[in-house]
Amino acid sequence: MLERETRVSYGPVPDRLFDRPLEPVSWQMRDNDFLLRGEGDHYFFYRRGQGITVHRGANADLSEELLWLNGSVYAAIASLNGLLPIHASAVAFKGSVYAFTGPAGAGKSTLIAALGRYALPMFCDDTLILDLSSPDRIMCLPGHKRLKLRPDAIELTGAVPQEKVSRTYDKYYAEPSAGTVLTAMPMAELIFLEEGSDPAIRRISGSERFVRIQDDHQTNYLFEAANRFDRAGQFAHRSRLARQIEMMCFQRPCQAERFDEGVAIAAKHIINRNVVGR
């Protein structure tokens, strides 16, 4: 379904879905339509069932077109088709997904790149799509984006850099050392990355689970706009996620010289969880 809905064509698109035209780097959503304006007159228009139409106008930065298509546009399409995008990078192990979330710059991509040393393949980078259609479990859909790393992350992880992501974006594509998983799998854990003096992983329980699931990332705004929750609906949605998703907090120092120590603890946590069947 996502492959069908994300097919791209080029041509004219509307400059607004409501009364006022879009400002640069903003979006609008109405019913089954989504319109995003990038830099200049670079527009991305999606209509459910008809795919994406891109308009490359004046000052459009073509080097960033894939970033828009694979980022906000993809998240909006997922949301309008009943899927939940969350801001996370993930690895797979023994048929389950371990996702790491945190604000921009928290080191999600760097961590999953380094976990490849422990034969943990990448499941997704930056955006994880959840299928909530089954009331009994939450399924994760495999990532559509390539791994992107900053130069310092490439040095830390030993990843082999490929081409630059865009003209203005200081990241490079990289190939995950343990490969990439392309099969839908159930969610095992959502692990929140935080800075701390010593590496440690603790379980999140009680009301903290509900608080943690209230993401303020762009992907959450797109999902809520697509679903138009009232307060009761929003509470029910978040309660379900808090109830069904196992959550952990991973605190680790951000010094480069202690990076490998944190990676080893994260890998041990994932592998041991499967060994002891917790």
C-alpha cells in the first residue's frame, strides 16, 4: 500500500488547501489531501489513492527533494492511511524490533549503525511506521530510508560513507554493516535515549509510560492532524500505546571516548532479553 501511495509524478499542484497560500517550509492537511511547501516554490501534493505530485518551481533545492519525500511527506501518507509514524531508529533481533527514540541529535542513527558490529541489522532510520490494525499487538513496518550519518558519527562507528545526503545537509549515506531487515515484525521495546554520567538501562513503568509517549515531533503532529482526535480519542490512543509498548530509558554519557561502552551495554540488553525470555 505504501509503495502504491508514494509513487511520484511531476506537474502543477495547488499552492494551498485553505484560504491562505502556504509559507515556505510548512504544510497543510485536509480530508485525504496533504500539501507541503519546501524551500522556494518546491511543492509536494498528496491525495489518497492518487500518489504524490511534485512541483519544482523557482528556487527549488532539488538536492533536498528526497529528504522531503522520505520525511514529512512519507509520514503524512502513512498517517492518512491509518498507520502511525514515530520519530525513532531501530534494529531487529530474533524476529522483534528494538527502537531508539529521542530528540534530534540524540544519536539514534549513530547507535544503530554501531549496533551492526553486534550483528544487529538496521530496521529503520529516523522514522518507524507502526501498524495498529490488530488490537492485540503493534507491528513495525520496515524502513524505507537509507542510513544517514554525520562525519563524526562515521568516525565513531567505522561506517563506510557514501554520497552526501544533500547540498546543504551535513550528513552522508552509509551502508549498515549488518544489513537491513525488510520484513514486518512486532515491537519489542521503545528505548528512550538520554544523557547520563554512566551507561544504564531501566524499565519505564506506571504513569511515566503515558507521559513518555506524548511525542512533540513533527510526525506526531501529522498523525494527529490526519486522525482529528478529540480529547477522549487522543487519550485512548496514547493509553493503548502506553499499555502495549514495552518502554526503557537508556542513559549514557555523550563523550566520544565512552561511546563504545554504551553501545556494548545496549547490545547486551537486546541479546540478553532474548536469551532469558524477559
